Amino acid sequence: MMQLSESFSKRMGKLTVSALKVINFDDKHMREIVLGTSISFFMKFTGAGINFGFNAYLARQFGADGAGVYFIALSVATLSAMIGRAGLDNALLRYVAYGASVGDWSSVRSVYNKGFSTAIILSLLVSVCVYMSSSWLATVLFRKESVELSIKYISFSILPVVLLTLYGEVLKGLKKIFLSQIVQGMGFQLLCFTGLYIGSMYISSDIVAIYSYIFSAWAMAVIGAILWHKNIPRLNKLINGFDYSRLISSAMPLFLVSALSLSYNWINTFLLGMWGTKSDVGIFSLAFRTAMLISFILVAVNTISAPKFAEIYKSGDIDLLANTARKTLRLMFIVSTPILLFFLIFAPEIMAVFGDSFKVGADTLIVLSLAQYVNVVAGSVGYLLIMTGNEVQVRNSNLFSAVICAILSVILIPKYSYFGAGISVSIALLIRNVVEIYFVKKYLNIRILV
């Protein structure tokens, strides 16, 4: 065993040195990605720590059942916010990045106005629907009357969550990475944790987590609006309007991408809510969110690489685009591998942070961690396709893998509970990445793994 360990360490060391040599930080585009990633990584790392603290405090304060109630309500709010965004988050990122890269501020203003107006109307309609159907969702869908009040209250968070998400994306389009992460990342998570901590001193019910989430969402939506308007030039009139049909035609497949991307977690949360206990939901949700810490390097890189991909593609230099994409992959490999090893070795201890009753989820954490690692080392293939106008292919890859996830979940969850949910998510993520790597080669002629 000792010899195997030493051999593995040597191989990893050689791969890391090789990757660092190939990245070549003299490339100005790569320097910009590394700088932006460093800022985003720090923000994501800090935000992930805060979010981990929030989950641990929630679990210890209210137990697995209390955490389960919160995550069921959160699943409803998250899916509802996804409908409210209607794929406009990635579409706005793409077109704001296009316009900002060439100084076409009239186009940027126009796409912002049309995108946000559409999202606000949709979000308000969805919020009303969730509020009115909260009783049905609790008693019929989840068969747990105790979650009705939480679902009803969390409907008030849908509009601000949509707005703060969109403001985060348009700020990324302006390459305001630090500000975007304040709005949709660290700042939001810090407010949530602070609200939960202070609120739990006065309210003994798990509903305090919902109150904190709602307040934090509204606060960050307002801050996002202020930051956006401070960083965009003032225009007396729009000289070049943005074609609304172009925005919608791009947003629709991206809406399905968002829905299907969320489905890997929320399909299992819903099914566990239906067939399992509130405790099962709590264990799976915390294992899933903990494993997601591995992928925050991917999110950090995507924060700056996505608008950079759009900018390079706009210039027509496909060779540069391919070179930049491969370098970002190597960067993610270097950073994510030590995190994976830590999770594999200390999985029981990590889950025990949430309480002794959560240690049974260690195997689920290991399976999900391996899946997230594969997701990271495959690189930013999804965003590479989206930012080059191939959003339909991303939709197709997510649709195929989501169907696989749903089928496996129906088969595995009744027998293996939260561990079965972890297996189904992991296989689906693996399939999605393999398909998207193939699409990058087919439609962009880029070998991402070379």
C-alpha cells in the first residue's frame, strides 16, 4: 500500500509540473484568466466556507429533519427562480460581454433592459403560483404538511434571487469579477449565515433559515442594481437597439440547460422527499453541497473564462480559443486534485461536522466528490459551447444525462435512499461531460483534452 501511495504521489507530481509548464502565463489572455480566476477563487473559497458554516449551523441547530425542511423549500425556490430567469442569465452574460468588448454600450443597455423586464414579469408570475400552490406542494407532492409554511414564505425570495443572479452575470460580462461574486456569491452567503445566526437567538423554529434567505436575497438584489448602474456608461438614448427575438432565441435553449443542470440535484431531492424521510433529504443535500466545494474551482474559472471565450470567438481566432480552453483545463486540474484527495480521505470526519447522525452519508460524499472532480477536470466545455453559439448542443447533452439521472434515481432511491441518489447524479454528470467533450470536437474542431 505504501509503494502504491508513493507511486501515485510521484505521478501526480509529474502531471502537475507538466501542466504548469504548458499553461504559459506569458499569454495575455491567460494572464487575464488567471487574475480573474484568482479573485473569483478567493471569493468562491470564502463563500464556500461561509456556506459550509451555514449548513453545519443549520444541521446542528435544528437536526436532520430541520435541515430537510429547509432544503425541500429551497429546492422549490431554486427551481422556481430558474423558471423566472428563463435562460436569460447566460444569454445576458454572452451579449453583454460581446457589446462591452467592442464598446457598444447602446447594445449593452438595450439587451439589459429587455432581459431584465422579461425576467421580472416571469418571476412575479412564478412567485404567485408557488405561493398559491404551497399547500398542494406540501401535502400532495412531498406528503409532508410541515413544509407548507416554509414553501409559502420562500416564494417571496424568487424575484430577488432572479435579479441578483442576473446582476451577477451582467457584471461578469463587464469583467467586474469581484463585484459579481459579492452579489451572487460571498455577499449573499454571508448575509444568509449572519441572519440565521442572529435570528436563531430569538426564533427557535427552523423557519428562521427561510427568513434569513429572503432578507439576504432582497438586500443583494438592491446592491446588484446599484453596482450595475455605477459601472455602465450613462446614455441619453439608445442608438443601436438589441433585437429581442435574438435574445429569446438564445435564452430558450439556455433555459432548458439551466433546468436540466439543476435537475441532477433537485430530481433526487424531490424523489427523496416523496419516498424517503426528511432526514434522508437532509443527509443527501448536505453531502451534495459539500461535494460541490470541489467544483467551485470550475465556477471560479468560468466566471472569467466565459466572457473571455465570447470575446475571443467574436474576434474569429479559433486557434487562440482552443489554446485558451486547454490552458484553463490544466489550471483546474492542478487546483482541484488536492481538494479531491482531502475529501476522499476525510469523508467521515467532514460529514460529522454536521452532527453524528450525518456520518452515514460519508460514502455518498465520496461518490459525489468523484463525480464533481470529473466535472472539473473536463474543463469549461459547457461554457465554451454556449459562448460560441452552440447552446443547443449543451441543451441536448444536459437533456440526455438528465433522463439517465431520472431513470437511475427511480430505480436506485427506493432501495438505496440517499446513496442511490448519489450514484445516479454521479453517472449523469460523467455522461454529460463525455458528450460535451465530443460536441466541442465536432462543432468547434477543438480537442479539449490534448
